[in-house]
Amino acid sequence: MAAGRPEWDQGAPVNPPVILSSTFISRGVPTPGEPSYARYDNPAHHAVEQVIGLLEGADRSGVLFASGMAAIDAALSLIPSGGRLVVPAHAYNGTTTLAQALAQDGRIRLSQVAIDKTEEVVEALKGGAGAAPAAMLWIETPTNPLMEVADGPALIEAAKAVGAIVAVDNTLATPLGQRPLDWGADLVVHSASKFLGGHSDLIMGAVCAASAEHDSALRDFRRIHGATPSGFDAFLLLRGIRTVALRLDRINASAATLARRLDSHPAVDKIHYPGLETDPGYALAKTQMRGGAGGVIAIEVRGGADAADLVAEYTKIWAPATSLGGVESMLERRQRWPGEFAAVPANLVRLSVGIEDVDELWADLDQALTRACEPK
């Protein structure tokens, strides 16, 4: 990844410098693009925003936000007042919680759907029975944590037919796995804290917009609401993105190996991973995703919630922690969070595969599962 680097002038740094200043020398009326105050803009953002835009195949740079949730909030702000949002019932719980809060406040109307059921989503987009057509469709594919796969191109075509904005959360697949703007999406959203950053050392979000109008609105939202990341975090994110292709090659290969082994493990009741031929989302994932089915696997542990909790207690390499996409492998029982939606089984453990040796990861997971499910 050569983008986002300074010009090759003699004596110039290879990497963009870290700019930690909160304000900049500015006399008179600032001209567009001139740094004046870091909440408005920070030159430290420009390189990584350019890189994210290029990765997603956008005609413009991405827009950085102080967190993934701030990026989601900014994208949802594009729904006109009273407009209807169609969102996956099983999306990341931060997304659904925010959408429900906006609906309760009367800011939007809300329809939650099974995003992997194309006909159900298409009908919801149309409205009817007193409901107006959707103003925005939110797609998450694969979904977090149930790993459901949506038919992105078909849903976007249906959304465009009713005039809806389409936003796709591409955090799990990453732009190396799929590029929703190529399908016709208007917005692509990332929790850059995950695979893009890749080292569990920053909190950041990003949105790439297909149109200049949406791009401008997102930048205005960031400035007004103060959701601006620091220059140092922008430096960390760019450093992480430099290795994303290498990391994902290793992570995807290891995840596929682990999923096959877990599929026949006696302590696993069910596995959710679209890279397995037995998974309901396999055929779609095969056509939509490049380089593998991603680095997140969800398993339902035999023995219920208590056994699932013990798996996280017994591992020595897999870190018992929330989040995903880091170089270190992590796992957690998702229903330990009070806000997790009821459709997630109490015994579901989400695995985020890192870059450690795959056989060592397997040995650690195997012993933990075996111990957790032993008769007490």
C-alpha cells in the first residue's frame, strides 16, 4: 500500500508526520482546506482518509470519526426527519440500540428485518399499509455476531428502486473482502478499531461516501458534533492499514482451518461461519467476498451459557475480551452483555481469529472446549 505517503523529496520522511497540534496559525478569513482548528480538520487525517477511500474504490477520501459508533451516528444522520430506516434485526447491537433510540425520540421510523431474507427486506423497503417507502437501508454482511450473509447487490437494487440511501457496514469483511460501493451503495461504514487498525490500540470509525453531497454532510456532522479523532490515532490507523492485506491473508486462512475443525468438535452444537459449505450464507459469500469468509467465527457451545463462560476462562492464547480484528485472537460469550439482542443464543461464543500459529490456536481452543464440557 503505497498511497498516503509524502512526496519522495530528498530527505523527506517516508511516513507522514504525526501532527498533534489542536490549532494552527490562521489570520483573516480561512480559505477552504486551510487548517485552522483540529475539530474542523487536521492534516494528520488526510493520508489515512485517502487510503481508506482508495481501498473502498471511492472517488474521494473517506471521513474519519472518533469511533465506529460516531461513524454510524453520522451515517444515520442522513435520514430525513421522520424517514424510515430498514435495519437488520441482528446487526451489531450498537447500531440497533442507536436506531431504536432515534425511533423512540421520533427522529426516524424503524423497520427491523432478517437481512439474509431478501424477499422480506424488499417488502420492507416498499412500505405499504400506511408506511412510506424506506428512506435508508442499512446492510450488515456478514452480521455481527451471527454471521448472516445478505445479498448486497440485490438489496441495493431494490433500495434504489424506492429512492432509499444505502449504507453498508463493511467492518467484518473489510474492503479487501468486498467493496459495497461497487454494488451501488451510497455509504460504506467501518469501525476502524477492528481489522483496519488491527492492533487493538485505537478507537476510530470511518465512512466513505459515493457522492460529494453526502461527503460534505458527513464532514459537517463531524465538525458540529465534535466526533473528530486525534492526529496520533490517525497515525496509528495508517500504520495498521499498511499491513492489513498480510494480516487478512493469515487470518482468513487460519479461520477457515479452525472452522472446519470446530464443525466436527463434540463440544460444539452449532457453528456460524459462511466459509463452510454447510452454512446458509456459503453460496452468497462465495460470490460476494474475496479472499475468504473473514476472521470471525461464532460457535454455540454444548452445555449452555455456563460451559461457554468456562471456555473463555480456560483459554491461554485466546484472550477473553470484547472487540475483534486484532493481531491477537480473542473470544467472548456475547450474551454476557445486557444489551445483546435475544436472538443470540446464550451459549454463543464469538471468536476473532488473530495471526498466531493456527495449530497453537487450535490446541488451546480444543482443550478449553473439552474441559468446559466435561461432566462435572
